[in-house]
Amino acid sequence: MSSKIIAIVGRPNVGKSTLFNRLVEQRKAIVDETAGVTRDRNYGKGEWNGTEFSVIDTGGYVVNSDDIFEAEINKQVHLAIDEADVVLFAVDVESGVTDLDEAIANILRRGKKPVVLAVNKVDNNSRILDAQEFYGLGLGEIYCISSMTGSGTGDLLDVLVDMLPKTDADDEDSELPHLSVVGRPNVGKSSFINALIGEERNIVTNVAGTTRDSIHTRYNKFGLDFMIVDTAGLRKKSKVNEDLEFYSVLRSVRTIENSDVCLLMIDAERGVEAQDVNIFNLILRNKKGVVILVNKWDLIEKDSKTTKKFAEEIKKKIAPFVDVPILFISALTKQRVHKALETAIDVFKRRKQKVKTSELNEVLLEAIESYGPPSTKGKYIKIKYVTQLPSPTPSFAFFANLPQYIKAPYKRYLENQIRENFNFTGVPIQIYFRQK
């Protein structure tokens, strides 16, 4: 498994967001709530010529001083260089080469990541001539595009995809379950990993990780055999400052994409925060299995209803997908740590399960008969048949006479029927309606 990440960098108002939307074909947003400032961090999935990749837009920055501005850009570009496989540097032909463009180019030239220079807003021949000055940035070939009209983006995507790392299909560990521990900084991910591997060091073998701080560890004891990704090695706060939250999301993107099942860790003392929900939505968007671990449960004063109330609060925040295992653990005392692993392996197995077509139709056609899809525009909708698709993650196709008229509420009803009759706890499932 190999995640592939393209990061878009550049100064404000060069059209990064429009370019981002063009590459992923729809708008996706991650909200980073920093004290006093709210910024949107855009993350999306793209596909070109059969290659899937992630795109991260590092966003624009509005500050008063050029010095602060440059420091902020330095920080953001360094983050992008650290985490991305390819850096897409966007500039604006209308304003020409600016001091900030040169500052970013200097950072990118010193980095070791491949850089693609996209000159945006080139929508006529005279602007193609104007774009030639960007060769002066010393970043090699320039690619003239118009993110607004889409002109030149096909050639740009050809180059970007060609630069992405090729997936190693011969990875000897590719058949093992890949679990990852994700969450906000300081929720106890390190303690959890140490609780697992600290008992018998000889069972640990380190495999080269996909990022500088991530370590893939082989875990093989107590009848369990899997790869676990330790992303606990986040940078110190002093080095990341207010971008710590953005950095954790950036790191989570890659980690989640390299996983089969994600153990999302929440701090019991702080409760469910916006960043937890953001990471949970990342997991769903990537169709990965999920187990929620509420850590530091030993520090909470409890009565007979505390656990139930906490679980209900979590489900309220993550709705509508609430069919998720929630475990209350303590990495420090090792309370339920092994149970967390067993649950994650169960979710991995459920994510791989295939339901027989005959069983699906027997159960679901009866549910459809008792509560059919509401008629739309006077047209009667009839679902005749359902089958599980041969996809890597659970996906189901319902064949109907008028699939275009089936609305989201009825789709949720069918998903609930699948979940009630077949165990897919912790696993996102996809439902499609097709013409019979």
C-alpha cells in the first residue's frame, strides 16, 4: 500500500483553491480551529489515468508584515515538503514573478521533493509569452494552465502522476492487516504503542515507513499478526507552533491511506473536539475501518452512567455513521489495550467479508417490500435486485427501474437494514443505485 500526496503551495490569490477544486473535481474541506483564527484546510481525493492520489491545498495567509508573511510561508511550505510526494507550486502570470514567489522557490530548490511549477491564468497566447519569465525561478519546466477553464490541466496531471511513487505490489507484508493509531497530538498514541510492544521487544521488526516519522511495526503475539503504524513521533510543539493541528491532519492523511483499520484515539479528559471529528471524517472518506478508543479513562471520575453518556456524546458528534465500536481504555495501565487490538482485527475481517447474493435479496427485498421507496413526481419506484460489488471495500448495488429518483433518506434506510442483518460494525459501506 502506498499513499500518494500532492501538496499545492503558493502565495495568496494565485488560484490555488480553484486549481485544487479542478484536481479533485469537488470541494472538500478540513477545518483547523486555531485560537483566534479559523482557517480552512482543503483535502481531497483525485484520480487521473487510473492513478488515485490525495491533494492538499496549504491555503492562503493574510498577515500585515512581509516578514511575518515570509515566516508563515516558510513554515507552510516546509510542512508540505515534509509530507508530500510531489509539490505543486502555483504562480500567477498576471502579477509576474514576485518577491514571495522567489522566497518560496528558494525553499523548494533546497528541498529534495520533486516540484512542478504551474503558471496559472494563462488563457491566451500573449500570456504564454508572459509566462516565460517564470523560468527565472530555477525550477525547471513551466506548465501554463488556467484552473478556471481547465486549459492545460490535463498535461499538468500527466506530469504530476508520472512523478508520484509507484506502488510496490510485491510488499511481503501487504497481505497483513495494517492498523494505525491516529488522533490529535498528546492523546496517548505513544503510550498505546509502548503498551503493545514494550513487553517483548524481540517480536518487533521495523519496516521502512512511508514518512520520516512513521514507523511500521510488525506485531505478532497472542495469536494476532498485523502491521501497526506508529505516528506518535510528531514534531515538538516548539517547532510547529500554531500549525500543530494542521500538521497532525497532514500526517493523518498519509497514515489513514496506508491503513485498513484506524484506531482513532480521543482524550477522555478533553472529550470529542472538532479535530477528532475531522480525522474521523477523513477515515470515512477513505473507506477505512474505524475503532474509537477513549484513552485516559483511568483519570475520569465515574458512576454507573458515565460510560453510556460519553458514548452517546461521541455518537452525536460523528452522526450519521454511528455503527462504530467505542472502547474506554487506559494506555498507561494497559486497561483494555488487548481488547482494542482484537476489536480492530474483527473490523478488518468485517471489511473483507462478502455476503451471498441470495442472502442479501432474501433479507433486503423483504425490507423493501415492507417500506418501499417513496414515489417521486408520480412515478412508482421498484427495486428488483441487490448484490455486493466485487470491490476492495463493502459496496452494494441496488437495481431499480428509476434509480435517479431514490433520495438520500431511503439510502440511509437501506444501509441501516444491511447493518441490522449483517455485521458491518466499524466499516463504512457504499450504496449505489443502478438501472435495471
